[in-house]
Amino acid sequence: MLPVTHINIEVAAFDIQKIKNPGISGTDYQNGEQAGFWNVREYVLYRDNHTCQACKGKSKDPVLEVHHIISRQVGGDRPENLITVCKTCHEKYHRGKLKLDFKPSKGFKAETFMSTVRWKLVNALKETGNTVSHTYGYLTKQRRTNLGLPKSHVNDAFVIAGGDYQHRSRVCYFIQHSR
């Protein structure tokens, strides 16, 4: 008999249910406004391919912001009211030197498919007797950012596994060569 292990995996880059229904409640959704902000923000950045929708990256500004197309008071924080712009274009827009055009959201078809596949993986691992927990990419990024860790697969795995300020061993990389 195989030993039972505890497995932590990231099931999605964003929580579609939270995006569709920001008022959802329950233990998985009680992280306050900041958690919802990171989820919607990361979804919009992903949807827009981490590219400024005004200049398409021509400004070379690495700082991306999520801009409200219609004011937050009128349009809210829904993804269809948000667009990715670089800091340069965002400042130009607010100085009245740039008009923003946008394309409507494509919906959630691809994201829903990937979530379905990931949940099948989670359930398959549980059926083998393992204890499995999951998280979302926006939470991983939020925790990694709060700890001041740079983006890397190693740091994401550390945060997903519940790491925070523990001493970390040196990362070892292996290169496989064929003969």
C-alpha cells in the first residue's frame, strides 16, 4: 500500500465564480476586498495577454495597470468594465491626451474548460487516498508579492505549500543530457 501524502496544487489562475459573483460568501471567500481585487485584476491582465490595450506594448513601459472604462461608481469592478493599460498610456489618458478603445470580453469558455480539467485532476488525486488542497493563482501571486519574492516556479511552489518566512534551502537545478 502506498503512503498517503498531502498534495497542494494551484487549480486556476483566477476564481471565475468570484469574478461572476463578487458577493459570494463562505470560508473560501472570506479574505476581504484585497483578495477580490487580485482575482479580478489578474483575470483582466490574463485576458488582455499582459499587454497594454492602448499602445500594444509600443511604449515599452513594464508597469501595467487595470483601468476602469466607465467610472467605478457607475460601471463597478466587473472585468467587462476593466482594461489593461501601461502606466504611460494610463497617465496620458488621465491628462486627456489619449482616448481608450476596447474590445468586449470574449467570455469564460477557455477558462471554464481549464477549470474542469484541473478539478478532474484534484478529484483523481483524492481518489488515490491523498489529502489534496487547492489554491488559485491570484492568491499565490498576492502571497508571493506580500513576501517580497520574485516570480518563479520555485517561489510559487514555496507559497502554494504554505511557506512564508521559513529558512529555505538552496535551489538545485539538474540538466539532463542524452547520450
